Amino acid sequence: MTELDDRLERFETLTAECELIAKLATDSNKREFYLKLSEQYRQLAVDMRQAIATRAAA
């Protein structure tokens, strides 16, 4: 597994963890914070997938 694959896996894990925390949060501010954070990690994972695909195509 390459460093990019490791990072992709980490971003996907963080996305899932933030989504779980958001679901369990009773405070609406915390829920909103973790939902936004999960979206940022999800976008990082998408970007990482694109970087991996670009590297594989080269």
C-alpha cells in the first residue's frame, strides 16, 4: 500500500468517525460542526482518489 492509499484510508475513516459523532451528538452546534468536518474529509478523500488515479495513469 502506498502513502497515498494510506492517506485515502485515513480520510475515509475520519469521515465515518465524524458522521458517527454527528449522529450521536445531542448538541446541535456540535452536530453541525462534525457534519461539516465529515464533508471536508470526504472531499479530501475524493481528491486523494483523483491523485491516485492520475498517478496510476501516468
